[in-house]
Amino acid sequence: MSPRSALLLVTSWLIIPGQALAADSTELTPEKVAEIRRDEAQALSEVNAEYGNRKSSEMSTAERREAIDKQKAASASVLEKHGVSGKDFARYEARMSPADNARAKAEEQRLAEAAKAAKQPAPAAAPEEVHVQQGFSNEDPVELEATEGAEPSIDVGVPKDAELPQ
């Protein structure tokens, strides 16, 4: 084996795994982790509600086994929905820095507030008082084009470039 090909082989061993790790790190972000955590918590709460929100000590062995299986399936379906494997998700969560954890927590709070706002009906806008003018007068003129802060301009008569009917 020539020295050049050996050097190329060793370099590829060093570069390719680094690129694979870089590809994994770009796939998951703290914001995506927050979305996954929220969806997973919602799926698990649905499974718990199905079993009456009982503690595991209050269930029979068969019920407990079914509940655990359904919880695993719910978690797996959430990860599949987001296109992440359980191994990659756990690895990313374990390697998250404190700053990433803070970003994920802030995103979870933002998502919770958005969901709460979506559930509440929008408050009905109070009808504003509309001034209706009957005709034209000097005390309350009608302005067709106005700029803010400018004095109202009142044109009396027919505009010069208007054609009169004959």
C-alpha cells in the first residue's frame, strides 16, 4: 500500500465519523426537543387517562403490563412522527448544555402558552363608536386625503380639472 493511499484511508476514518456526528447534531435542536417532550407528555397523559389516571400500584399485573406497553408505543410513535430515533434523542438530551436546556425549557413554556391561547376563545372586540355625518358643514368637514398633524384643508367649489356635465 502506498503512503498516499494509507494517508487517505486514515483521513477518511477521522473525517467521516465527525461528519456523521455533525449531521446528527443539526437534526435536533433545543426547540425540536421541546416539541418532542411536549408531544410525548401529551401522548402519555392520554394513555394514563385511558387507565383512569391510577397509580401502577393500584393496577393488576396485566393492566400494568398493558399500560407500560401502550406508553412505550406512544413514546415511539411521537419520536417516529418527528423523524428521530430513540437512541439519537436520548444521546442528544444527555449531551445538551445548560444553555440548550434553558432554551428547551423556554420553548416548552412558549408552546404551552400558545396552546392555552389557542384553547381560549378570542374575546369579542368591543364595537367602536362610529360617527355618522349627515351632509357637509364647516364645523365637521369631510377629508378625502389627510396627513397626520396637518391642518384640515377644505376646498370650496368644483375642482378645476373636473368636467361639468352639459
